[in-house]
Amino acid sequence: MVAAPVAFSTTSRRRVLIGATGLAAVGALGLPSLALSSAAVPLSGRNVGEGSVRTRDGTAIFYKDWGRGPVVLLSHGWPLNADAWEDQLFFLASNGCRVVAHDRRGHGRSSQPWNGNDIDTYADDLAAVIEALDLKRITLVGHSTGGGEITRYIGRHGTSRLSKAVLVSAIPPLRLRTPTNPDGAPMAAFDDLRRTVATDRAQFYHELSLPFFGANRPHATVSQGIRDGFWQQCMSAGLKAVYDGIKAQTETDFTSDLKRFDVPTLIIHGDDDQLVPIANSALLQRQLIRSATLKVYQGAPHGLAVTHRERFNADLLAFVKS
């Protein structure tokens, strides 16, 4: 999830295939087993920690499944994977929740198909995971592009399996500048982004970590390790998915989907989000969603689930169990 790009220097291109980046994810370092049906892979029964779901087009969607209790399903941002939620997976599972997080197609440990890197397919892949695991009364949580994914899921599949929804630094309703969305970014900015990603994505991800975590702000305390972990997750995503994902996250209009929300919804956004400015996202979401509560984190960046972890975790757990 990015704002208008700047010019980046060109370095040698490298591809690193990695698994989890946190100590709590050592069980997810290997590639998942793949099923030949549309059901979740039964590695050794329920609550084994990970598995995969085969979608209708044959794509394998990797997921983590930790803990027991009220179900929380977490959808990550572009171009990350389920490991972006490690802090929340560990915290919520340790506090009486069942937490599921998947790698979007083309990202992390999921398959990297040429086709289907669009919001409608992302939402249908999410539905496949939900149905394969037979999840019910879910608190559906989406960060950044993941916020778009869960919004389109509600637009396409409704809320019969949901209890609540949470949008975190989320992209809806629309990022692209149009006559009806004059505060959006121009298409030229996203064209520049495509060129940058195609030219030297490794350097781009390194530099993206600065505004993502607000590490370019005075008195920032973001560690180099956090930035390195972010880079590793980004590099595990296939270039085709990353490239197509720019169109998916910037040109999709979620206005009508937001109007279909009919479950209690929590919106969390930082007022120093340099990538998805709050005025053109969370403030508009609050107007379009019935029964939504907005919490603004003063000074928080796009990656507030990391930089404001304790506050975010507490708010999320309280909302899930309310």
C-alpha cells in the first residue's frame, strides 16, 4: 500500500524465498502441503497450526490457524503475507481466541498463479478459506489492501458468517483520483509505481519500509530488524501478483461494498499515515458504514499494528470479546 512513489536508485535484483520472520512462526517455515480438492489440507487434524485450501482455479492458499475461542480472521496488506500479523496471532491466541491468517494468492507460501490478482478473486479466495474451515461468527480484520479484500468479501458474500469487522489503515473507498474522488492520487503516480516495482522491487521495498512504519519521522524508534522483516515478506511475493496488485488496490471502488456492512465495525487509522491518508479513507468509511466506530491513533503510521502494537492489540481484543 503506497502513496505516490519517488525515484529510486537501481541496484542488482535479488529474489529471496522466505517463510516466517518472527520467532513465534517457526512452525510455518516449511512450504505447505497441497490438496487436490477445494477443502483445507488436514495435516493431522484441527488446530495443527497451518494448512492450505485449494481454490476453484487450482490456487493453493496457505493459512495459519492458532488457538481456540472466538474466531478472528486477519487479512494482510500489499505485498506482505500472514506473518505481518504475527504479533496479533500470538496475542489473540494467547488470550482465548482462534486466529486464522492467510497468504493472499501470489504472496508468501500460497501459489503464484499468473491470473486472478484482482480484488474480486481475492475476496473469493477468502471465502474459500472461510468455507473450507467452516468458520462462523468471525471478526474479520483487514489491514490496508486486506481492508479492501474484506470489504469486497462483504460486498460479494454478505455477512452471514461474520460477527464483526475491523478496518485497519484500510484503502476503501477509492485511492485513484477521479471526478467524484478529487482527493485521490493521480494515475501517473501509480504508473510510476509500476515502473519502479518492475525495475528494482528489492530497493523499493527497502525504502517503502520508511514511511510504512514512520521510520522517516523525528524520534522514530523502529528497529532495523522490523524493516528487514518487512523487506523479506515483500520479497516472498511474486512480481506478477505485486504488479497486478497495484491496479487492484488503487482502481477498485469499494463505495457500494461499504454500504453493505451490517455488522458492528471498528475503524482504526493513524493520523500520520503517509501511504493511505486518513482523510480519503477512514473518515469516508465512517460516513458509509452503518454502526461504525472510528478510533484515530495520533501520530501513528500505516504499519500501526507494529508501531502501536500494545494499544492496537488491546483495542482489537476488547472489540472481539465485546
